[in-house]
Amino acid sequence: MNKSRIIISSFILFACFFTVSCLNTIVEVKNWMEATSVEEIEGNYHYLENDGIKIYLPEVFERYSSVGYQQLLDSFGTKKEVEFEKKRLKALRDIEGSFYIYFDKETGATYTINTLPYTPLRREDAQYLLSMINASYKRSSHDSDLSYTKLTAKYNDSGSQNIFRSIYRIDNQKTNIQVFNSSYIISSKSKTVWIQITTPFEVDFDMFIQKMIL
């Protein structure tokens, strides 16, 4: 897991910066996570054609091409912020495997998924990732107006599936903007995926993850 865990830990921090600033323009917050069970959640399946994977997302999420998403960005942030996000997207696209992006215009929430070379995720790998994330966030807090709070970090091995999940709250102390970043790394059925969800409200995305078909 060494190669994949280093790649992932390098980009988890990078993924948060743009969203913290651009959410300043989002005025409507609609929490699509009111369901209390997998049976109750409403959404749609989306087929990832390059990988034979089906993901389940809230109905408001729409898929964007990289070009389409970059055009959308122009209405959310400054020129500097947009350029930063474009660099982030390029970095994610350059990771070995496929890259898909979904966006919710109502809340400004973003869902991205990278498919990675299959590597079983061990508990020690999850612990390494968490330590790298914490160290990166700690360094960043000294050089910016952002502060990071770990809300949860869990590892689960069911025998057929390995999952590492972390959720962080990111606070911009200058603008009082608050966002949440959830990351999932899942290895199952000879496939490994890295999912990131960034939202303006705290969310437990587990029920949507459970409905994903690898």
C-alpha cells in the first residue's frame, strides 16, 4: 500500500483549500442527509464506465467533465482561487487510474472519486495515512487562517472489504466560513477507490457508500 497511501495523503490536504473560500458564495444550504437508514435515502446510481463501478449519490449531484467543471468554477471564486482549483484537478487526473467529479449547485458540495491500482488496505496503512493527514493539517494551520478539527477516523476490515474513513472540519478564522471534508479509501473485489466529499455542513455519507457497487 506504500505507493497509494503516499499519493492519497499528499492530496487530501490540497483538496480542501479552494472549497473553503468558494463556499463564501453559497447561500442555500439544503441538507440531503435527513434519512436515518439505507432504505430511506433518496438518490440515483451513476455508472463509472471505465471501471464497472456504480456509485449512489443524492439526486442533486450532477456529473461534470473536467472542462465543464472548470467552466463552472468561474462563477464561484477569484481568478487566483480558480487557478488553484484547476491545478488540484490536474493533480487528481494525473493519478494512475480514472477520475470522476460530481457537484451539487444548491450547496456547493463536491464529490470526487479516483480509482487506484488495487492494493489491500491494512490497519497500519490507515494509521499511517491518518498521521500524515494530521501532520499536514497542523503545518497548514501555522501558515494560513485555516484550522482543522478531526471529527472521526475509522478503519474497518470485513474480510472482503477494507475501508478507511476520516472526517475533518475546516474553519476559516478570517471569514468564519466552515466546511467539512470526508475521505474514504475502499479496497474490495480487486478494486481500490479514493472518494472525497466536501460540504458546507457535517455529513455522514456512510449510507451512500454502502449502496455503492464495486
